[in-house]
Amino acid sequence: MTLQPPPAEELDELEDLCVELAREAGRLIVDERPPDLGVARTKSTATDIVTVMDQRAQDLLRTRIQRARPHDGFLGEEEGGVAARSEITWVVDPIDGTVNYLYGIPAYAVSVAATVGDPTTDGAWAPVAGAVVNPVTGELFHARQGGGAWLRTSGGPGRRLRLGEPPTLALALAGTGFGYEAARRRWQARVLGDVLPQVRDIRRIGSAALDICAVAAGTLDCYFERGLNPWDMAAAWVVVTEAGGVFSGLDGHGPGDRMVVAGAPGLHAELEAVLSAAAERAGQE
Ligand code: IPD
């Protein structure tokens, strides 16, 4: 499926808006994170507090987007989607890495992407611009189609991200993640059992958006996960591909719920082949 990106001038505006909004929502979730969240985490209320912050950050993003671009659609992890009356649908994750947010582990992100196509259908959409910010460290990844991938740190100048020559799979540091359901985790554990002996090591950082951006920045060599939602991957997808990486599913399919695989071309192919065989062996969930 060919998805037509908007003209370059509009892409620049979309990228700027992604950056501005990700930063603003990032400030909200850090500044207003209740300090006693970690203490409350044994109680069911802790999850509710995180959900409230998720919803508040998403509402902020939706309000700002609707003000700036009233005809665009909106899809987020929380409630409140809007159907598109233009070519663009915004796909946002107000807090990616919610468990890290709950525990105060500084590896969570706001992810904001402008996409074309239908982001509710795997294979029928693609991001055209995106920004992922870790509001605790100040790291900000952003990209737009054809404009390169960039990493900015607080106060520092932007650095263009370009994937170098990858290691072989045996020497690769691979990121992954796990879903929330027991049956999915059993399946993921079976696949991991096949992958782990074939890589240098595995990292489970806890934010898919940051993991995929880490591949773009070279702090992970590759990444794979089953069960990602569009909002987990949308912005990071354009960052890693603009850095020269490949972002796909398995067996010629696009990235989607069944699997996403990210890495530099040669390494990506090696990992995909291993995952394809492992997924086959793992059988049904
Ligand atoms: C989760 C994180 C995690 C990944 C899960 C996602 P959330 O997103 O990205 O790293 O392994 O699959 O659901 O729930 O924190 O927004």
C-alpha cells in the first residue's frame, strides 16, 4: 500500500508541532506526578493515579492538536479518539512506560506522531512525523519523513542520528518488552528462550518508544516485541527509519500487533529470520 506523505513544508510544521506538544505533555507528567506515587503502589489507587495522569496528558495533547489542526484525526491510548477529516491522524501515547512512571524509574516517555492512512489497521498506515521525549532525562528524539532523525538533550544542540555498521546478531544487544496478559507472556517467554542464546544480551527497559529510539541512537542494536499498539510505535518508527534502520513485522508484513522488528539492515534480516522460526516453534498464544 502506498501512503502519500504531505508536502515538505507541511511535514516541517507537523514535526515542529510533535516536538512542542511532546515537550509540553512531558512537563505536565513530571511536574504533576504525585511524589507519593511509589508509596501508594501496593494499593489499587496507584494504578488509578497513573491512569488519571495518562488521561490528563492525553487531553492536553488532543486539545492542542484540535486547536492547531481542527480537521485532523486523533488516536491515543486513553479515551477520546477523533475521526479524521483531513489526511492526517495524530497517534499519541501520553505515558509510554507507565510501570516505570509508577515506580519512579526514569525511563518513560511521551510519544506524539502525525500519521497517514488508518492507524487502527495494521499495514494500512505510516507515521510521517514524530517526537518521543523522556521528560526526566530531557532526551528528545524527533524526525519527519525525508528530514533525518535527530536527538536533542536539554540545552544541547541537536545531533543527527545515523545507524552505523551493525554487529552480527551474536554480538547484538537486543531490546524487547512484554505484554500485560499471562497467555501473551508465556508465548513471549517461549520466543525469548530461542532468541536469548543467539544474542549478546537482552534489555527490557520498559518503554517501547524509548527502546525503538535507542536503536536509532545506537544504545541498543536491535529491538523486537509482539503486541505493540500503534501509539507505542508511531513516533519511534519514523525516528528509526529516518536514522537508516528497518522497521517491520515478520515474513514481509509491516509492523503491527503480531511483531515489530527494528535494526540496521543486515542485523534486522538476521533477527527477523530467528524470530520467524521462533514464532513458528512457539505456536499459538
Ligand atoms: C508498554 C511499554 C512496554 C511494552 C508494552 C507496552 P505502556 O506501554 O511500551 O515497554 O513492553 O508492550 O504496552 O502500557 O507503558 O504505555
